[in-house]
Amino acid sequence: MKKVKPAITIEDADLRKKIIQLPEKEASLFNTNLPIRAPYQFLDFDGILLIVASEFKTIKDEEIMNLTVGEFENYFVNGKEINPFSKENLLEDLANINLTDEESILSFCNHYGLFGQAVLNTPSSSLFVDPSKMEIKEKVFVNCYETFDYFFETASWLKYILKIFYEEIPLLEDEYEKTKDDKKLEELNELRRGAITFVNRALRLVSPQIDFREEDGEYLPSYSSVTLLGAAYHQLSEAITKKKQFRTCLNCRSLFVPRVHNGLFCPPIEIGKRSTCENSYQQMKKRARDTVLLGGKTIEEVAKTIGRPLQEVKKWFD
């Protein structure tokens, strides 16, 4: 997790004020804890498909507004909290959700929670309302339920933005380097501008705040988001600006962070082992070669049958 040290102000030789960080004091820069109210399930509510915390269904509507935060939390015996900013695999897991598979969706939700529609769609309370009552909206309703349509659209956009930055932009960059075509450069920059504009809009879900450290009375700068969505886009912005590498697995087409500079497949669960995706890909290549050499089919027929690009399959016979 990233750290920030409380700053002090000094004057340099020209009497200009300068902020420096003290090395001996640290605090979490991203200090957000969001509840995960697993297990989640799909629920048809008046014709609207929801992803809902299973235990949330047992609370009657009229009870909710009379509950304190503590009483509400007691309904969720399996509940836990995470700091989504610290989850290193969040973007990978987001990119690899199978949105046509209920088990894949619920597995993600049970690990990370929901994106936060119930909070985003609730009107903000007045600044002058009792702070303890303002927190009810965030602490109670976040990650209790979400419409499937919202989850699907949100995950799809995140997957699409990742694809732009880690597939489409690198492809255009390679094409421009080969051709030095000004039109290709403009196409590349237009794609960059559009994607960055969308990410910047989503970063509004991340807010600066003051973190109070009780043990020494320090007031420290910090950032938070009341939703998983804000943390996800912040991680994306960090990945983009710090040039974090993502690649698409040659076998399953999932996004992954390579452990070695020439990694082509999803990493193995155990370091030092061969990945499942690499094994599957090599077996697919062998079957394809056997089918052509022993079965009498053409490379074109095999490529179409297994759903791989023709140019890729041709390389298997080089």
C-alpha cells in the first residue's frame, strides 16, 4: 500500500516556502474500508434483476431507517471489510470477469463487493446534517444491492478502457512507428484523448480527505472513495501513468500482469510451475498440427474450426 508522510513547511535560501515530508512519520494515503456483504446472489425484484447480499433480503424496508450502523452490521454475520486501493489484482480480476457467467460474476462480488450504485444514486445529504447521520448512506447501503444492468455496464466499460490502453493504443503505436504517418498519429492521439477524458471523469469518485491519527493527534492528507468503482479507476490511472504492463493471454485472451518480460500466458498459481494456459495452448497447437498432417485438413480449415487467427495458426507450422 502506498504511504504518505506528514508534510512540514520550511524556507529555502531565497526565503521561499517549501513543503517537505518527514521520514519518521507515515500514514496510509488511501485509507478506505468498504464492506463486503457476501454471499451475493441474483434476485428478480419486480422484473428488475438485482445482485443482492443474501442477508440483506431478511431486513424489512421499514426497519432499515430505524437501525443504527452497528445494528445494521449485525445482520451480516459473514461480512468483512477491504481496502480496495490495496488490492493488487483488482484490475486483472475486473478485466477477466465473464459477464455471461453467473458464477464468475458472483465470485468477483464475493471477493470485492459491488461497484456502489446504491450510494451513487442516493442524493447527497446536506453539509449541515449531523455527520453521524450522513454516514448512514455510505456505511449502510453500499454493497447491499445493485442492478445487474448497472454492474454489467460498469464492468464492460472498465474492460473496454483496459482494452484501449493495453491493446488498441499499443497496436496503433506500433503502426505509427513503422509508417510515421501523420494521419495514424492523429488517430492514435484521438484515441488517447477520449480514453483519458473518460478516466478523468471517473476519478471524481475519489475524494481528498483528512485522516486523523489518534495515537499522536496528527492530521494527515488522505484519499478515499465510498465505492469500489472509484478505487478501480484510481488503480487504472496509476497503471497508465506509471506504465504498468498488462498483456492478453495468448491462450484464453484474459488480461494478466507478466511475471517475466516475455510472458505470453496467464502466470501459474505456483511460481516455478508451467501455467495452465501455456499447457492448454501447446496441446492445442499439437492437435492442430496432427489434424493437418495426419487428418488431411488444411490449415485454413483448422484455424476456422478452433477459432484462432489464420496467421497465428500458420506460425505453428514454421
